[in-house]
Amino acid sequence: MFKEFKEFAVKGNMVDMAVGLVLGAAFGTIISSLVADILMPIVSSVFSLPDFSQLYMALKETTEAKAGMGLEDFRKAGGVALAWGNFINALISFFLVALALFFVVKGINKVKKAQEEEAAGPSEVDLLTEIRDALKK
């Protein structure tokens, strides 16, 4: 049983998947930083909006937590907030990751298609033409 598990765990697809997961996590971190640290401040300054990550609706205020505080301070003071600005940031991150993956998969499919066409060899018409020419000789 251990031998079967070892063969399963060391298969090429399993290793490829593990590498993909690690790279995907790193890529997700980069995209999150791109959205939070670069894109959203630019959008906020262009449209004169506050930082989206600080946009929230206070659901429960306390004596220390009052609406208008920063989101983190509001939550630390015991307030309950619906952080819809963070949700907007997450949506933008998702769409950027999806777009990047779309282009990666599109490129991989293009390379695979080219390899399949190369591996297919000559077409049926080419083979028939060669046979005809050989018979004429």
C-alpha cells in the first residue's frame, strides 16, 4: 500500500499541481498588492473617493466605536462593520487574476495546438499526392 501511495504522490501530474498551487498563491498575493497598493489609490485620487478598503457601513456602534473611524480602529473598538469596500477590492483582484489566467491558458492552448499540428504529420491530400506521383514514375 505504501508503494502505491508513493507512486501516486510522485506522479508528474501531482508534482505539477503542487507547483501550480504554490505559484498561484504567490500570484494571488501579488495581485492583491497590485489592487490594494497601486490601483485603488489611483482610482481613489482620480475620482476623489476615499480609499475603498476603508469604506464600510457601521452595523453596531459602541461607546468607543463610532462611524467615521477607520475600519480597523472601528473593529478594534468593538464595532461591527459591513466592509463593502474590501469586497470591491476583492472583486477587482478576482477579475485581474481571471484575466491573467485567461491569457496564460490561451497561450498554452495555442502552443499545444501548434504541437498537435506538427505531430499530426502530412495531411491526407499530401499522402495521396505522393502516392500518385510514385505510381506515375
